[in-house]
Amino acid sequence: MIKVALVGCGRIAKRHSELLGDNQIAGMCLVAACDLEEEKARAIGERFGVPFFTDMDRMMEEVPIDLVVVLTPTGAHAGHVIQLARFQKDILVEKPMALTLEDADAMIQACDQNGCRLFVVKQNRFNVPVVKLREAVEAGRFGKFVLGTVRVRWCRHQQYYDQDPWRGTWAMDGGVLTNQASHHVDMLQWMIGDVESVFAKATTALARIEAEDTIIVTLKFSNGALGVIEATTAARPINLEGSISVLGEAGTVVIGGFAVNQMQTWAFEEKLPGDDQVLEEYSVNPPNVYGFGHQAYYEHVVDCMDNEKQHLVDGLEARKSLELINAIYESVETGREVFLRFLPRKCPLGRPVA
């Protein structure tokens, strides 16, 4: 069994602890939990019968651990990963891996130097319809890409942001693009390819936070395709949509639902056996916006650790979407088109407000 410990016992830890603590992941088990706030660590520890800590170094020294999962606020990811890398155990970190490119590079370097693998959670890549879409991309069924879009229309009331003082801050969290839509940014780039340039506008429409709650982005991909990102947490009164659309010269696929979970359009100029069944067979009804992807992601990690396979999203792969997010914020701040690759100058992400 791969022995797993959690560092950070906030909102997202509920999902991770249930999967690991309730033995939903074959080959993995929860062995410890840690949080600076003892009551949060205690709640998970007592529920699943594992020791809990407020000091992660002590936890790593006292408990046999194979994989440590970092679920702390995004702005703290880099420091925690670098500190944990010294123990030479594999590390899994929630999205996004960091807020700045400097932090991402330091995390990658620390893990490389200490011989530990760095897994970054991109669970939507494992959604059933998303896997099918990726198969079509890899098979070349779209031909020349024309347009790719993602939409995140979710509802986050002020009480969500008020749960923790770091939420919605530039130094520790960012806005809807960095938090809720980072998976969708990753998916769009994964499907269509490298991005050449971006132009973006953002606003803080309803939430009382430093960062944005609503953003729109236009993208030009290196292969000539265009793209659109639309993301907001100001949808009211409920979560409406988390979707991706891919249009090419030879076909169109649209995945909708509120968690990229419903195959809505699967149409290609050249039909293949099984195409008529895709809409029915490749849709799922997840219990929440997290979907079922975390379970499939953990199963992928087990496979990588047990069989020495290359993991789908390592530090370098996760850095690609982080660079894109930084470029988008750079465009918002400068009011200009930003070309990748670039050095952030105005991007406020990961930096305290003066």
C-alpha cells in the first residue's frame, strides 16, 4: 500500500481525505494529516483514525510516508513543496502548482535535486468525456484546428471568500482564472496546443476581493487557431456551466455540464464505428464541481508509482498553464496583447498588494 499524508486540511482536503480514508483508491491509504490549525487536522485524523499534526516536519519524521499531498493555499505551495522535498518522498500538489513562475521553477528544481516525483492535480483531464476528446485530438480527427473555447460560469457567494482570509488575494490565491478556471485553461492548451499570444479584460463584479471574479480572454495559438476563455464566479444563483468546445476543419466536439461532464456534441466529417454511441456513453453526472476526476487521478498516480510510469502532469507540464495564466494577468494589467514566452512585469499574481 502507498502510504499517503495530507498537508493542509481545508475545503479541498475533504475530497482527498474521503477518497484515501474511505479506501476508495486501490493501493493507497491515508496515514496522517497536518494543518497549522489543530482543529482542522484533528477533524480528519479522528474521522479516519490516523495521527494528526500541526508540524509537517514532525509528521514526516514520525510516520512512514510514501506520498505527501500538499493542499495548502496556493501561495504557500512552493514553500511547502521545497521543504518537503528534503524528505525525498514523492509529492502531489493541488492546482495550480504555484502563483509565480519563479516558485514553480524552484519547486521543480527541489524535487529533481532530491529525487522525488512532483505530481500536480489536473483531475479534469481524467473526466470520461475529456479522455474521449483527447483520443480524437491524438488521432488527428479534427484536422486543422479552428477555434477552442472554455467557459466557467460558477457561483461563489461572499461567504465562500470569507471562509479564509487568503481567498481572493493576489499574494495567496488570485481570482477566478487562477482558482476555479485553472483546470479549464490547462485543458484548452492541452487540446489545441501552445499559445502564441493573449489579450484579456477582467473585473471584480460582485465579490469583495482583491482579484477578479470575472474575466474574458482571447487567444491565438501557434498553429493558427483562435481561442476564448470566459470565466466567472458571479453566476447567480447556482453553478451553471464548466465546458470546453473544440472546432476543427473536420469535426466539432462540445463537452458541457457544470463540471465538464456531459458530451453534448460529437460530430466529424468522417464517421467511425462507435460515434453514434458517444453522446450516450461518454457523459457522467458528478456529485459536485470536483467531478469524479480526483479518483481517476489518484489511480493514475498509483500506476505511476507502482510501475514506474511517466506521470501525465508533472511540474514541467503544469508550468505551461501557469505561464499562460501569468500572461493573461499581464495583459489585464497592461491593456495589451502579451506574447508568450515572456517575463512577468505587471502581473500581480503571487505578489502582495502595496
